[in-house]
Amino acid sequence: MKVLVIIAHPAIEQSTVNKAWMEELKKHDNITVHELYQEYKEEIDVKREQELCEAHDRIVWQFPFYWYSSPSLLKEWQDKVLTYGWAYGANGNALHGKELILAVTTGSGEEKYRAGGLNHYSMSELLKPFQATSNLIGTTFLPSYLFYGTSEATKEEIQKSAKEYAEYILTPLS
């Protein structure tokens, strides 16, 4: 299985968890690590991005959770790359049969993402727009890989999560 990990972190060098994850993923031959903020300062190369997606079986969107969504470049990537006639709509079946996973980090602990918590909603609820996108483009939406509380995580917890994350995204569905 070939896995494409699209990393959307505007300050990856200052990151603890996302950077550790990226470094672990680069150790695996069948994972393509694609850093959007390193790649694009100007216009997104739509054809290149579509070819990357077509060449992989599983696509992972990795990002820190910003304002109850992803960083803006991932949203722009979706707007530009997931085009009518390619990703959805008439003859838009290029991604059908592929799998989509979200790999998301939060600064706050898990207890803040539930009914009665600070954020009032679970991550599952807050990530529904991504699941709806997956439904529209015909990918199989797999359970997200979540890391809560990045601001208080130990180096050991981060390294353990990086190895578990790589194993998770490389494991076939069945």
C-alpha cells in the first residue's frame, strides 16, 4: 500500500508532535511525505497534486487543529485540487476506492473535547466536515489518528505516538 501524507503545518520547525510524526514517517519507503507549507508560497500546482493523489492508495491529511478546522493552506488545497469532474461530480471519480485518514493534533487535552467540556463538542463531531468531503469525493473515511494535549506532552509520549501513527497509517483496513 502506498500512503501519501499531506502535512499542513505553517510552522513545522516549531512543532513538537507534527515534526516528530513527520520525521518518523520519512523513515518508511512506502510513505510519501508532502509538506504543503514548504512546497507552496505561491499558486498550488493542481495537476501535480492530483497526480500525487492518483499515485497513492491511502491519503492522510496531517495538521494541527486551528480554530476548529485545519490550517488555511489545507483548505485552499481542497478548494483547488478537489475539482469538479476529477474528484466529484460528472466523471469525478479519480479518488474512488482510495482511503482518507485525518491525523490531527490539539493543544488541549481530550477532556476539553466533549459535551460539557471547554469546546462543547467531541473531535468526531468537529471533524464531520472532513468526513462529508470524503463522502463527496468517494474515498473511504477511516478513523482519525488524534493526539490531544501537545502543549503538555512528554518527549516519550511524542515518540511513542509517532511510531504508533506510522504503524496506524500503514496498516491495511482488513
